[in-house]
Amino acid sequence: MKLILLGPPGAGKGTQAQVLAEKHGLVQLSTGDMLRAAVKAGSEIGKKAEAIMKSGGLVSDEIVIGIIADRIEQPDCANGFILDGFPRTLKQADALGSLLASKNKELDAVIEIKVDDTILVSRIENRARETLAAGGTVRADDNAEALKTRLMAYYRETAPLIGYYYAYRKLQTIDGMAPVAEVSAQIEAVLKGAAKA
């Protein structure tokens, strides 16, 4: 099972990816984690990534795709994987499609976790208030303004993937405003449908 979870920041993609990974023996592939692992391993592509990261630059799509190409060949990915944080742009989606086709693989499903942005923002504000009231500290990026900035970036760069994958008949949309267990159940229903297709 090869999956992509789409949705804005705070939609619960990470939580659902962990549930899926445990339940189905899938590997959650985070591009950030993979980059760090490639650098640590000292692979050819890892060395290129390290030089760029040290200079403060953004790692190119080609390098990220190269790292994904290496990673999905590892034995622990034989049962499948969930891409976390990739693709973020249409160009990356095209590159991923070409990579998978070159390996005779294809995505089983792209699941959009649809949420209400207004509720996401109010959740963050409430969580920050509760944390402060309990005497805790709130992370600098865990506030409504930071979330709004991240939401704008999501809608500008990543949201076009919803139409892209819909056109490829891979997209399934679920209600991300439901309780966590219910969201998981909706994802399971999508996976059952994908397995039969």
C-alpha cells in the first residue's frame, strides 16, 4: 500500500500516518527524516544534500526524489509506505509519478483530510490559552498567526495537488473534523476500496 496524506497544517496527517504505519506495517516516510538519515549515512546523495543544507539553501526536488528513490527500495518498504510532507508542489508530484512508474509502482490512494480552517485556528488559540492558564509555555510557532501563514503556504503550493490527484482518479476526501478514531475508520474504508480496485 503506497499512500499520500494531504491536508493543511493541523489536519492530523501525522497522527493518522502513525496509526496506519502501526496497523498495516507501513513505513512513514518523512522527507526531513530521510534527508537527515541520508546525510548521516554519507551516501552520495546525502553528501550533496549536506552541502546545500550547511549553506542554508533548500534541497532541490531532484535530491529529494533521489533520496525517496533510494529509501523505497529498502526492505522495510516492501509492504508499502506513507509519504509525509511530500509532494508539496505539482512539480514534485510529477517527479514522484515518474519515479514510481520507473520502478513499476503506483500510488494506491491519495487521501485528503478536509478540515475547517476557522476551527483549526480557534483550536490553536484555545490550546495556547489552556497551556498558558496551566502555567506552561507555548511554542513560538504554535499560535494563530503562525498557523495562518502556514495555511497560506499550503493553499498556494500544496492545495493544487487535490485537483491533480483527482484528475488521476487517486483522490479520496474524508472529514478531518471528526474524532481521531472516526477519521481512522474513514481512512480504513478508503483503503478497503483501493484494495478492491
